[in-house]
Amino acid sequence: FRNCITTREGIWEQIEPYRNTDFKMLWWEIVGGMFGAWRKEGKTYAEGVEDYPRPGDLFVAESYRTMRAEGINPLKTAMDYAHEIGLEFHVSQRSEMFQTGPPFEEVFSTDFYLEHPEWRLRDIDGTEVTGMSYAHDGVRRYLVSLLEEATSLGADGAGIIYPRSAPFVLYEQPFVDAFVERHGEDPRDVDEEDDRVVGLRAEFMTAFMRELREAMDRVGEVLGRRLAISAIVFATEAENRLAGLDLAGWIRGGLLDHLSPYPYSRAKSVMDIETAYFRHITQETACRLYPNVMPRHMPAAEYREMAKFYYDEGADGLLFWDTYQRHDGSSQWETIRRLGHREEIRTAAEQADLQAE
């Protein structure tokens, strides 16, 4: 198991590259009840699995088993080291990380999903859909409780990762009952993009964000500071609307501190970020805008060009999904680690223009 991280030093090595860089914060994904080595109770990743879909899944499982046996809390270890080198540490969670399909149905599985079939998503014809519905109070409570437990270890905030996870609410009974009571008709007889359907889904999602804000306030009272809430969201206004994510409403209500649009759509695997929309809903607010820089690997000049574009479009900073794949010692990382130097980026762009003339 040479690729396993089984020691505190191994975890520190994953964070050390960010020392003395332009990075301000780490968003560290806990993957809910699947990567349970940070929790006092509950199963660890791929517990009981004998046939792993990928070699990496075996390495991760062995890492977590070993650390739990050695009494190492990987989340707390990472959190403390990030703080030691001057970084904020935000716990993040994928919004539908309850259960996945083959061939990952065993390694990416939670007891919560198996124990609560009554809270799963239901399509318009009643067919069960893999995932849990935010229309159920119990689902929202579960996610909030995970993030409350994780941030209480000393984090600076909590983040929700929405892309690659929708839908969040379909035609579950609480949604159907609420729609019938309010509008006098069955939502299954109404177009799925009807404003009333989309609006009611957004109410359930906003309820989750409000409950998360309340939980972070409780943790903040104990830690003696306000904890931030972050969200990685879809690339366009239309995609977020259909998913029930009322971003403008969240910002107006003080439910969101950091917003990161991700160039991904439910319809297309790659999609340009609608920068004008995000600039409009965040400008002159307390919510900071951090566009997600993709793809993961680009020449240094392209990284600078993309950073300049986002800054010119009103970004407060940049977010890098799976950053651990980028600090490989190449010129790419030497560029990424300084992308907060805006004037340096502009100067490089001007020089490139002059050379092209």
C-alpha cells in the first residue's frame, strides 16, 4: 500500500504546497458518512468491501482503516495544519453524496441511504431515483448535523457542492402535498419548468440553507467566531433555477458568504460560466465571488488569461477544484500559486500582446 496516506505527516504533505502562496482557504471535502474516520462513530470508507472498482478505492479504504486504528483524525489533522500555515479551513460536502450506482455502489454508500428508503427521490411516475430528497426534513437534518459535527472541530466554515448532483427535489410526497395545498392541482400534471414547480423546489432548498446557517451560528457561538457558508453551484442562472437554487435570495437573506460557479451543466459536461449574472447578484453585497477555474491542467499562459478574464468580470478571487492534482512541481503550479497577483497577471498579458504585434 505504497500509495496510502496513513500518518499525520502524510496529511501535512498534502497541505504544505499552499504555504506562502496566494491561496487563502482550503475547502476540504468530508464525503459525509462515507469517509467516517474523522467521526467518533460510524463506518469508514468502503468498510466490508472485498472487490474494489479501482485501485485508488483500495488505497483510500486502507488509509482510513489504518488512521482510525492509530487514533489519527484526518480531518482534525488537516484542519490544524492548515491553520498553522495561515490558511482558513472550510469543511465541504457534496449535496447528494448518499449513494452511487455501479460499479461504485458498495464503496460510495451510506447507512443513512440504506436505512431510509422512504426519503429517496421519486420521479414523476413514482419511480425511485438514486438520491435523497431535500423535501424531507430528515434529509436536511442529516446533512446539517454532519457539517455541524465536522465544523465543531475548529473549522472556519462549511461549503455545499451542488454540481454533478442534481436533482435535489422531485415529486416526493411532501412536495406533492405542499403543491396541492397551495395551488389546488397535482404538480405531476404541470410542466416541470413551471414557475410554481420550480419555486416550490427552491423553498425546500432555501430551507436547507437557512437550517445550515443556524447550525453554523451554533458552532460559531462555541468557537467564538462567525463561520462562513460557501456554495459551488451551476454555471448559469437557468441551470441554478431549475435545480431550485435561489442564489440571489440566499445572498439577500445572508445565507451565503462565498459563491463559486462551476463550468458544468446537467445538459453538457463543459459550460461557460455566465459571469454577468454572477456579477449582478454579488456586486455590492457581502458575498464573495470565486469562479471555479477549469480544466485542471493548462499551460501557464492560459491560466493567466483565464484569471485575468474572471477578475475583469468582477471575481473577488478564484477557486480550484481538485487542486491536489495541480501542485506537481511544474511551471503550471508556479503560475497557479501566484494568480492572486492581479497586476502581475495584467503585466504578463500586456507583454504577450506586444509580442504578438
